[in-house]
Amino acid sequence: MICLAGITRIFHMGDQTVHALNDINLTISSGEYVSIMGPSGSGKSTLLNIIGLLDKPDHGNYELDDKIVTDLNETEQAQIRREKIGFVFQTFHLVPRLSAAENIELPLILGGIPPKERRQRVQEALLAFNLEDRAQHRPAELSGGQRQRVAIARATIMQPKAILADEPTGNLDHQIGSEVIHLLEKSHQSGTTLIVVTHDRELGARAHRQITMRDGKIQTDQTNDTD
């Protein structure tokens, strides 16, 4: 599903050149559950952003579902993001002026889903994520756990092939964080590829495959015994 070949990403900070990613070669098959770990500045979030088509590499090729996507224009990449990729971020990235239901509905609107089907799918998502009584509340009126549930509902509402989660439990306490990761894993169990960037070793060990990064390079790539 995901194939990165020779991916390099360079940032220029004043008179310094930072190789955030240095010749990354990585293949992730459809339906895998992968964690990406490493210290701050190791390149893991940059890697996730390139996989999610939120950033472009300076060198190398990215193939998604047998299609080279590296050189697509912004409109073409946005269409692929809407159709194939769901995002969950540490800081939620909800639209403050929209209610929980409206935040969940947003990808459906952008995807051109008819109003009747949108309403039905939003109601199903609110029920599935135990948010029925918070449907009309705005993000500022929700707890951290509720906001992340809204974010996951929004990420999965278009039934993407892959969910990319960047420190999804970073702003949550242990109990709420456990609930959030179980929701993500439930989506994976239905066949969705799940890629999680995390500092949490316990969370990283839950994945079937664990990648560690350092200095813009993949340091280890191993399959975990999760039985």
C-alpha cells in the first residue's frame, strides 16, 4: 500500500541545514498496525506528514496504492487525502466554531456526500463513539477525551484505507488514553492500516510492527509478538 524509496527531507533554519529525513526506504502493507518511535527531532512526525501527503520530500519517490504521488499537485494530493487517509493529532485540530457533529460531518461535506447520507453517517458515528449527548457542543465545551473521540470519528467517517495518528494520547491521562487507543485499534481490526507516532513505549509495543528512528533514519524495524 505504502512504499517510500530514498525519501529525504531537508529544512533550512538560518545558516543550518537539517536533514529531517535521510534516504528513507519503507514499505507498509495494507492492514498493518505500525508504531513509529524515537526521540524528539528523530524525524518521525516528518515521516508521518509525508506519508499523509501533508508535506513533500526533497528527494525520493512515494508510491501509494501502486500510484506515484510524490509529484502530484496540491489539488490532486488533497483528493487522495480525503479518499484514503484519516488523521488524528495530539492537539485534536478540531474547528472551534463547529459543534462535535459538524466537525465529524466536515470530511463528508468536502467529499461531496449527499446531505441525507451525511446525517445518517454522523448519527452512527456519534452513537459508536458515545458522543450523542455532546453532538451540539463545541470543542471548548468538551473534555480532552471527548475531543479526541470527535477527532477519531472525523478521521474514520470516510472509511479511509489508512489512519495516521501523531501522539494521539499525548494530551490525555492514562485511562482516557487507553480508551482512545482502543478506539483506534478497533478501526484497525476492521482492516484499516494504522500508523501511530508515539513517545510511549507501552503504546508502541501494542503495534504488530515497531519502527524506531534517530537522526532522520530508520534505526530498527521489527515485528512484535502481540499474541
